[in-house]
Amino acid sequence: MNDVKDNVDKALDEIENNQNIYATGRVVRVNKYNIEVSGLNDVSFYEAINVSDKASGYVMGIYPSKVIVSLVHISDEVVPGDLVYALKKEFKCQFSLDSMGKVIDIFGNDLIAGKRFERLVEVPIENPTIPIMDRTAVTREFLTGITGIDLMYPIGKGQRQLIIGDKKTGKTQIALDAIVNQKDKKMVCIYVALGKTKKEVKDIYFELTKRGAASYTIMIASFNDELPTRTYLTPYVATSIAELFMMQKYDVLVVFDDLKKHADVYREISLTSKKTPGRDAYPSDIFYTHSRLLEKGAQHIGGGSITMLPIVETKSSDITDYISTNIISICDGQLVLSSKNFARGEKPAIDYGLSVSRLGGNVQTPDMKKVGSKLRRELLSYLEVRSVYELANIDEMSKELQKKMKDGKVILNKLKQYKFSPKSKEEMKADFMFLFDDNGSLNSNQENGDNHSFEGSQDVSREVDSSKESDVQEEAKAQQLKS
């Protein structure tokens, strides 16, 4: 009752002070879900707009003689000449704490039960960026349960690690494995589905529920048949929700699946609103669109954190395209998935040569760092040798090269994992103790440093030189026999 009384008193005060007079304009042009409005001279970005009770939305662009309004709710057809009201307040979405374990949208609806939540709170589309003085170093490990990631390319709480690869290479599966592995670890997980079908979202929800992960996971979905303006807002609202939990000292994991579709949606909105296209017809601010989203990933000085796993789909394994390179430069590392490795049965299909974690051992415990650094050197050295000698007869190789090839195959076999089968740190370390001597020290052929490519090329050159020397000796023996 107090809330109702407060709202009534506030409305009466506005009427007495002539503050209930809204700026008005007229619809000039209608482009599906974007409209051009003239006459709104005193508006701001993300200000709430009402169109003759036919539709509602927010200010998307401001120009000298017009305003672009993006519509998110349309109840009737909007036509040129309709009256438009600027409501003098920020456009906000809604969220309920009862959303845990549910599939929701950004307007407080339960998409599975088909009803609206109670106890809704307003959430802004975007909050101010967390100041750098309120951030601290990322030093705590975030375990996915996947050996190839946790040992060689570790992720920290507060890190932004990109997952990139072609269609059907297991990108979403890595994110789901990471969510399932957070059980009983006091972490809130937010999975953001962008432009997916209802069946795909339902299958993901079923998998998480079956494994007990839905109890600490919020799924925020924008389906492929929804208005693009809603899809565009969804990742920003999800990040604002994550910030609510972070400020309560929770660790939060946010998965964006995927940002390539988000970029395509923003390109569509921009083109229909007559924005000047740039490279690949994307608008000039496409980098800012994602940078201001992903920069929210941080370790807060108060104790909470937001870890981000954005997903980007590529075509023909091309990670050098426009959107991919933009997001790679924003993130703290990337896990590159290879369609060739997937076809070989190497799952997860991580391309260990192209993947990188820029935080690396800073987030690992000393024992994990020791095993991981040795494993990474041995594996990358083997992969370089394999590319040259993969089809060669192993019996014709030297003993050192034979050992390297055999050990490399063992390493790759131990890195294979079925989906939803996370491993503990102890299991990961035990799998690769054969790389060490009996006393636990590193093998004698290990060198200090991380120059994997240089070490691997040296090993290959030694094998080639030794084979050449043996050929020369055989020719000398043959000449002696003839004489």
C-alpha cells in the first residue's frame, strides 16, 4: 500500500508543478520495427517512447532533424502521422529473483510456463562501466572440468575467454560443460541464447535440468522469430542482471551464444534505420557495440566477479573475419575449435596451436601450472612433428622421433573427453604424470621457457640431420664393398 500511495503522491506533485507535460512528435517514416520521428527535440538515448498506445520502444538514434525509435512492443500497426510521446524516463527491462532455474526474456516473462513473474524489479539496459579503481587482478581459477582447458589454457574468475569455431564443432557444449562443473561452487550462471530456435533452447534447458545445473542457472532467451530490437537488447540486460549479483559478492558466469548473430542483428537494425554502412555492411560502431558489453567482465574489488564466455561462429574456419578479430582483440584469450579435429574424433575439438589464454599460469595453482606447462610444450612439439611425419613409416624413424610420436598420441587420447564428463584437478594431473620422472622432476629433455615452436623445430631438425648422417654412412659402406 505504501508503494501505491508514494506513486499517487508523486503523480500529484508532477501535475501541480506542470511536470506531466511530455514532448510530442509525429511519425515520419516506418521501417518495420524502426520509426523516424520529427518534433522530439529534447530526448536522450534509451529514453522510453510511446506511439499512440500502438507501440512502445526507446530512442536509438538522435539526428538534427529526426529521431530514430526502436520498437520492442507492437500491438497495432504504426503509420506515418501517429502521435509519439517521449516519457521523460529511461527505458528499462524487468527481472525477478524467482527466475533462477527458468527460461526467461528481458521483460519478466517465464517462457516455459507462459506466464509473468511476480516480484519484478526494473533493470536498466546498461549500467555505467565499473571504474578501474573498483577492479582488481584476476587470480582465482575458474575450472571448466575440461582437461585441455584447465591445464593448458586456464580461465580465471573475471576473465573474458572467447570460444570460436565453425558450426557443429562443440562450441556450446564447452560452455554447457563449464556450467555443469560449477555445481556446489556458489556460482550463478547466466546463459544468453541469441537468435536460437525454441527447440534448441528447450534441449539446452533439458540437459542442464537433467544434470542438476538449472538450480543455479538463469537462461535468458531471444528466439529467432522475435523482433531484432529485443535480440539486440538481450545481452546488455543479461549483463546488468549479472552486475546485480556481482555487487552482492557473487561470482557470476555469463555465456553469450552467440555474438556473431548479435552483430548481424545490429547490422540489420542499422541498415533499416539508414545508418551509413561500413566494412561488410556493418555500421561503424560495431566494435563499440561489443566492447562496451564485454568490458563488464571483471574481478570486483568487493569480492564478486563476472566471467564471460562469448561464442562466435565462423565459416570455413576463418577466424580472421571482421567480427571475429574484433572480439578476439577485446577478450583475454580464445579457444579455437577445429572442424578437422572434430572429424578426427578429437573432442573437445580444440586447436591447441591457435588457442591462447593471456592470463595463463597467473590463475593456476603451482601444481597445475607445473603439469600444464610441461603438457603444453610436449603437445605443441608433437603437433609440429606430426604435420611432417604423419604419413611416414614409423619403423624408419629414429628412436627419439618414435618416442615423440607415440607419446603425442597418448597425450591426445588422454585429452579426449565425452560431453558432461568433467574431471577433477587430481584426475587431470594423474593422467599426465607419465611426462615426469619417478621422483616427480621434469624429464631431462625439457627446456625452460615457452618457446614451443622453436623447440619443436629444433627437434625436427635434429631428426633430419641424424637421418642424413646415417644415409652418408650407408653409402660409404657400399663403396667399400664394391672396391
